[in-house]
Amino acid sequence: MNSKDRAYLRSLANTIDPIFQVGKSGINANLIKQVNDALEARELIKITVLETAPEDANDVAIELANNTNSIVVQVLGRKITLYRKRVKDSKIGIDT
């Protein structure tokens, strides 16, 4: 993914709200499954990392991206934006 594609995804992510929170329990199998399902449905999602989380936002972003085969678009403060192209009927025209 080049910087132009990443900038486009960041602009799309400006208008969406975080749909998950990573708290004191950290990343578990249930969270990974829910993020996987959300990525398949929406392609672009935001996640908030709470102050009580055992890891910082960068570590959480890398771990979630690795476990869900997605791309970290942006980590801004405690907000993470992830992208994964839908298998069929992709709405966002980015080649990964």
C-alpha cells in the first residue's frame, strides 16, 4: 500500500466512530473473532485502546493486524484504524 492509498483510507476513517475498545483484559480470541467479522463487514474500522489496557496502542495495532490479516492504516493517540479488503464486493477501491 502506498502513501496515497493510506491517505485516502485515513480520510475515510475521519467520519467513522470506534466500534471496539481494548481494555484491561487486552487482546483475546473473542476480540480477534469480532474484529475479523467487523473487517469482513465494513473493511475499515476504528478501535480505541483504553488506559487500562496492558499494552500501548502501537503494540495492540500490530498484534490485531497480524491476527486478522489486516493493515494498520493509522495509530493516532489511543485510536487504531485497520483495513482489510473484503473478499467479494469490495466497496473501497484499494489494491493491497
